[in-house]
Amino acid sequence: MKRITIVLLAALSLSVLSGCNTVAGIGKDMQKAGEKVEGAADRK
């Protein structure tokens, strides 16, 4: 089970990092993730 978790985490990390090629891209992705979390919190 631990091995599957590590493999899935690695795959997720690679897909996230390949989606944003620059530091600015990472910042935009983090901002969008924060907005989603904030929106979910507002709905509750």
C-alpha cells in the first residue's frame, strides 16, 4: 500500500510540474488551488 501511495504521489508531482514550466506558472497554479479551497469553504 505504501509503495502505491509513493508511486501515485510521484506521478501527481510530475504532472503538476510539467503543467507549469516557470515559477510564475507555479504561482498561478497555487493561486487557483487556493481559490478552489476558499470557494469550498465559503459554500459550507
